[in-house]
Amino acid sequence: MLVDAYGRGIDYLRVSVTDRCNLRCVYCMPEEGVALRRHSELLSYEQIAAVVRAGAGLGLRRVRLTGGEPLARRGIEDLVALLRPIPGLREITMTTNGVLLTPQMARKLREAGLDRVNISLDTLDPRRYAQLTRVGDIAAALAGIEAAIGAGFERIKINMVVFEDTTPREREEMDEFCRRRGLVLQTIRHFTLARREHESMHPPVCDRPLPCDRCDRLRLTADGFLKPCLHSDIEIPVDFSDIEAGFIAAVRAKPREGTSCSGRTMREIGG
């Protein structure tokens, strides 16, 4: 297994497959939108599979596909099929907003070998959902959840970002919704990648309840850089003549804890 300078074992890779998204969530991108990379600037599915294969050879055991919105990239099920037979890879998961998760797509992903899905849903109130996503229709997101259930995915997680103005009633309604549908609710405190002037050097709460001293992950950006930490500007370019060296360099560069990331938006990193 890869082990960093602070004794943390690294066995998890989050892969951003695209910087594109069909929503415009208030915590992910500005209202006016952002400049998108050309398709030619993104890693091909074969290149992504090569990176994952090299990482698995070094001890990576779990991969999560993210975006942007991973379902916005055509043929994403083909990438899952490329990853599934990689030796040593135990779990392939995906985080999606669910809007593009039709029953047909859910079945394709399941048949290709995707193990689990996390679906982002911050509220059950249609009006607030439209406000948070700027362009979203909650009916499509709820249909995506039903498609995941229908395709036979188990332990489906609902990622709920909790804001300062999220009400107790919203939390209670989401709890009840998940209980009724057999879903696992995962709440995430709203955070920013940038450090505000009044913040200390310590990072904001990360995107899961795992503290920095137990962080087990690296990130691969859609344009081919390994990021050791979400809250850092450190990036290691992938050299396809020696992919393993990139992983080793990224693990060595992993900081004890993050501070801020000013070079990329959440949309580019995938959370």
C-alpha cells in the first residue's frame, strides 16, 4: 500500500471524468458559468484506466467517478467496463446529481460493474432545489434515485449539503425520505475551497466525516493531474511513460492537513 509521510495508508482514488455539469449549484460554480475545457484536453477513458491500473498495482483498492457530473460524459459505462477487470480493484463507485440517471443508464452502469452510487440531493423542497441548483428540476433527481433502486444498487447514499439556513424540518424530511426508501443519508457541512480572511490555517470541514489525520485518498483531475489534497494547490502531472512515479510523488507531497485551493473550482476536482 502507498503510505505518506505521516503514516496514512492511501488506497482510494477519486477520478474527475469531466468538468461539465448539467446543473449550476450555488456552491460549485458562479451563476454566469465557467469556461470549459475542450474534449481534447481531457483524459481519454483508456488513459484513465491506465492510471487506475498503475495505482491498483501500488495498492489502490477503491475508485470513485465524479465530475463535474460524470453522467454528462458520453459512454461513461464504457469506462466502468474498462475499470472492472483491473486486478486488485475492489470497489468502483460514482457520485452523481441523479438528473441524468435514467433507468436505462442505471442498468448499463450496473451491468458494466459499478458497485454503488451516491446521489447529491440537498433538499426535498422543489423551490429550494431550483434555487440551489439554479436550473434543476427535483422531479428528475428523484427519478434518478428510483432508477438506481430499480437497477439493484445497494447502500445508495444521499449526499445532503447542509447550509447555515438549512432548517431542522428539511433535515427531518430527508431522514424520513431515506428511511422509507432504504437509502443511507450522508450530511456534508457546506464548505469553501478558498480560505476567508478571518479563517486560520486549519482547513474547513472536509467532504466527509473523516479527519485529515485519517485521509486515505488522492484525486485525479479530468485533465490529468494527481491532487494529494482537496484543500491544496499541489498537483502532480501524470506522465504516461511512468505513471507509478506520479503516484509516488503525489503521496510524498500529501500535506499533513489542507489549507485552501485557489487554482481550481470544486467543479474541476469533483469533491
